[in-house]
Amino acid sequence: MMTRLYHWIAGIALLLIAAEIGYTQPSIEFDNYNCDFGRHYSHDKMGHQFIFKNIGDEDLVIHEVSTNCGCAAAVLAATSIPAGATGIVSVTMTAALTAGPMARKAIIRSNDPLKPRVTLGLKADVRKLWTLYPQQSFQFGTVIYQTELSQTLLLKNLEEEPFTILSTKVRNPEFTVETGEPTEGGVPITVTFKAGKTKKVFMDNLVIKTDSEKSPLAQFSIMATVTGQISFSQGQLYFGAVKPGETVARRVFVSYSKKLDVEELKINQITSEDKKFKDLKLVEGTVVGEDKHGNIILDFVFKAPEKTGTYTGMVHVSTNSEFEPIADLPYRAMVRQALARRTRR
């Protein structure tokens, strides 16, 4: 700590001596270091020009102009500023989706020895114009594959101004959107999710374009998780870190939908396949019985090979269901050598 203090004092002393003997250097000075954009709505584009001057007696060279967020950008008009000349840093910022105070930074790095890094502050008060009722997003939860679900929410203008929906947009083809006639509570927005046979989480953003001059875009999230009619108590069979040659056991509970094509689910066979090493059968499963809720209990054992590494694959559970004859459960294990214990001296 004392060494750093000595270096700092020595640096200041050298600069003072240099100034006494007429040493030339650049010096950056801004008219102001902060910009308050005031109140804005989500998606609004804001812009400001920071004016600075080289008050030194040597050329000022700007090495880098950056921001601390992708929603803000800074552009420099010129990278070399002669002594006594001025420069401009143009900064743009997009209002966030979340209402409330918003703060960002623009960072200027130059060859000014006393101020090599200058931080410019940007802030705005983001107001919310759009909302959904009775919830703020489309959440479908778990959806059995090859089924279809719909949700209808009301799009409302919080300032109660009349508006017209011009278009709606989603990325995933599994989601479709329809708009209804305006009501006193808002405009009905219906999102329909058509689940295929792929078991995964679907996430999307619904972008609604309106004729509002204040904030023409409204954006809300959509999420659905596709599962089979046969479900496992965990999404992945994770065995953790295992030593070579060691065996680790895990227990899984299997449930099934009442819509299943059989009255009672039966497990016929359990096999496994490693993703990389196809000839290795690292996971073995056995049927233990049923719990008090009617869920089938499966016990799995991972037999770690001698070679270290991460092993991932799939457990295939064969059932008596024609609709879902094979239910798959991914597995993962990390085979690691045991760490040597340190001995105290």
C-alpha cells in the first residue's frame, strides 16, 4: 500500500516539474460530463452531443470510445484534436423495456496523461405506456407434445389514449397471434402454441406495433415447455463428479398424463447410449416399484469408465404406450481423478 502511495506522489511530482520546465501535453476538458434525457417511453431513441476541448498544448489523441451497455452507443467526430480545438462525442441511447430510472456510461480513453479515462453519465426516467391484463406475459407452463393451447390477454394503454394495432410479430412458428375487437378493458391478444414432438423450452418475444406517437412498440415475453405424456421427476439425470471406476446411483420418479392411451403405464426395457462413445453402456436402470401417488420408481446407476472426461448421453425408457413408446431422459456425469490431500507441515 505504501509503495503505491510513493509511486503516486512521485508521479505527481514529475508532472509538476514537467510543467515548470515547459513540458507540453494534451488535456481533455468537457463542457459537461452528464446528460439527463428526462422522461421517455420504452424503445425511445435518445441522442446527445458532448462537446470537449483540448486545453493542452499538444495534439489530443482519442484511443477509444465505448459504452457499458448495448442499448447505448458513442461515436467520435475526429480522433486527433489539435491544441485549442474542440471535438464532439455523439451518444445515442434506447429506452429500456422496464419502467424506472435508467443509467448508462460512455467511456473516453485518450493520451491525456492526467485524465486517460473520462466517464460520461447518461440517465433517463423510463415510463411505461403498455401493459397486459391480467398478467404481464404469456406463460403456457408445461404443454404435452402434439397438443395446442391458447391464451388471451388484454393490451392496455396506461394513459388511456385510443390506439390501433398495426401488426404483431413472433419468431417461432409454433406461436401464432390474433387480435380481437377493442373492449373497455383493452384489445384482446390471443397467442396460440402448437406443440410438436420436440421436448424443449420455447421462448419468444411478442412485438406489437401500434399507431401511438409516444411509444409505437409494445413487447412482451412468451414461454412454453413441451413435455411428453410421460414425465420424469427431473429434466436431466445428473451424476455429478465421479472418480474412475466408481459407481453412483440416482432415483427418478416417472409420472404420466391421464390422457395416455393406456390405463396403466408399464416399463418394458431401459437402455442407455453415450453421445460420444456409442459402444459404452454407462447407465443401467431398474424398476423398483411405485410410490403412494402411483408414480413409477426407477433407480439408475452410472459406472464410471477409467478415462476421465465429461460423459453425456440418453437413457431410453421403453413403455407399453403406442403414443409414446420411448421416453428419453438425458444424463450427464464428470469423471475426475481424486484430488490429492495437502499435508500440513
